[in-house]
Amino acid sequence: MKTRFFNKPSPRFNLPSHSHSHSFSKHRNKPTKALITSLFPSINRPHTSRHFMGPTTPAAAGDDGGGAAYLRRPLNLILFLVFVLFPCAVLYCRAVAPAGPTADRSVGFLPVVVPAADPIDISQLDSEDARLNQILKSAATETKTVILTTLNSAWSAPNSVIDLFIESFRTGINTRNLLDHLIIVALDMEAYTRCVLIHAHCFVLITDGVDFSGQKDFLSDGYLKMMWRRIDFLRVVLEKGYNFIFSDADIMWFRNPIPNFHPKADFQIACDHFTGNSTDLNNRPNGGFNYVKSNNKTIQFYKYWYDSQFRFPGNHDQDVLNLIKHDPFLTEIGIEIRFLSTEYFGGICEPSRDFGKVCTMHANCCIGLESKINDLRVMLEDWRSYMSLRPEVKQSGHFSWQVPQNCSLDALKNKHTL
């Protein structure tokens, strides 16, 4: 909130028809009596004239006119102090008081506090919870659904992952308007600073004692803390009553995915490998893309998922999900899980083969930031080339991805770097 000043006349009293601010400045250095006489000339008139309090009748011969006038003087003095001297003193103090950086020095105008139209200033909100409530409300659809991604400084540099991510929304089919509902969750201040330059909805999520800013080696302590912090944050979003589509920033959005979600499922997740059956627990899920409805079942599920890290120390969220997906607890709470087909939600691990159906492509099964950036650019160029084809060529089905290039499935066997 910023304090802004509008020209709102003071309601205290009405001054003479000439500008009071002009008169005040004109007489600022005169004695008080001269100032009051200038503003209210009737004060100095004889008792037989119309006084400040109204008309009086001249004293008749033999009446004690002087005694009546004597009795009226204390009352006139009190009314003079209340209605004249005190308001003038207030005006004088306001005129000579130092102005703040945004103050209006015009005498007789009151400050009005109005909401600022600028991006959220995180220092002006009381807590992380208040900031989260505000940004969820501003970004959500009518069905209380938001799109979420996380970002650290390693992926936030210009012409890096986050720029390619946003660009895919702009080039996809029915995806540009989805940017209005995307919240970028920055994991460090450098990422947040970049986010506010390129996107409308940015939220900073700082974890005390943990630096999420740099590139994290796969399964390193920093990487694991970052992944589990994400799971805990998503649980909070569900508890606040919001559905979400979570997407890693190294995923290209080429079509609106919502029509391809299962309408009755509580939790839906993309796969590194899809068996062909959306209910088969032998599918290999990938935590980088999922759609989750807010209800008691999903909230309990995310709590259970988060707590399970202590049963399986040293594993990241995706591996732990693979380990708990058969647990009886999931059957007990009645959560309906669906695995999303790679025909629509593909990746380098298992690409979508049909450009006429693909919604997203993930730079999964890829080692190193530079390799990811290179292959994400290739994906984006492949999509643009496809979109430029004549309709009959598109329908032929002879167009294919030019990835992987720098990303290599074989390299995954020898290295463990995100």
C-alpha cells in the first residue's frame, strides 16, 4: 500500500470566498490579530453592529447596556477561541510542518490512502501466508485453479529455462491466456527479482538456512531439500482450497492440457514411461507435471507423501512416490490416481509421437543445464516448424522431433546431475 494525496477539501470550516491558502501565505508573518482581522473583519466591529454571533440591539436610554455587553464578552471570547483561533493554529502547523517524500504541501487538503497498482511489495505484507493468499486469489480461475512452477537463480537467467517456458505458452494452441493464471514460485531473491521483470504473478518462497539459488546436483542434500520443500508448499496450496497444475519450468506447453485430464481423478501425474493404462500403478510417474484437485483426500495424500521421506532417506519425491503408490493407506483414503499418457504429455524419456495431440514436452532424462536449454530450444523450433506447415502436411503424420540432441539417455547411466 502506498500513501497518495488527493485534493480533498477539509471539512472543518468554510473560509471567505477568496482562496484561504493564498490569504494564509500572504499574512503568515503578520501578528495574530492582523491575521484574524483579515480573515474575519466583523470581529473588530462596534457592539451596535452585527457581531460574529448575530445581531444585537443598541442599549436604550437608562438601560444597563454596558452590563449586558460585559456579560457577552466571555462567551464571545470562548467562541472566538473555538471557532477561529484553533482552526487557524491547525492550518499554521500544517503549513510549516516538513513534508514527507510524497506529501502534498497544499494547506487544507487531507491525505487519502489508496491501494498501489504496482507489483506486490513483499516487505509490506505481514507474512508468507498473507502473500500467498493474495497471489493465489489474484491468479486463480473461476474454479479456483492455478498453474504453478518453481524457479531458482540458475534457471532464471536471461535466455535460460524460464524464458523458454514462458515463450512456449505464447506459441502454443490456446495456451497464451493460461499465463494469466501462472504463478512462478521463486526459491531465492535473485530468481524473484528476475521474475517480476518478466511475469505478473511472482511469489518468493525462502527457506531459512538453505540456499536454493545455484544448480543442484542430483540427489545432493540441497537438491533433496528443494524437492521436499516443493511438496510441502503444494500441500499448503491444497489446504487453502486451490486446485493446481504443477509444471517444472523445463516443460514446453504446446496445447492447453485441461481437456485431456480425467474429470473424476483426484491426482493426475505425467510419466517417464506409460504402460498404456492410466490406472496401472506400474506406470513410472514423473513429479514434474501433475494436476491435483483440492479435497481432503489429496491433502492427506500430500502429508503422507511428505512424511514418507523419513521412511526412505536419501530419496527424492519422485522415487518416494514410486515406493508408496502401492501402500494400503492410499486405498483407505479413497484417492483416485491417474497416470497421464505420454501421447499427450511426453518428454525426452518417452516423446509424444503425434504433433496433432501433444500438449507438453518435458526435458526429462537430461543431464546439465546447458543440455536442457539446447534441447528445449530445439523442441520450440520443432513446434514452430510444425505450425508453419500446410494443413495437409500436418495431417500426414510425417513430422518428428529433433531431440534428444545434447540430452542423452545413455549419459544418465553414468552421471547424477540435474
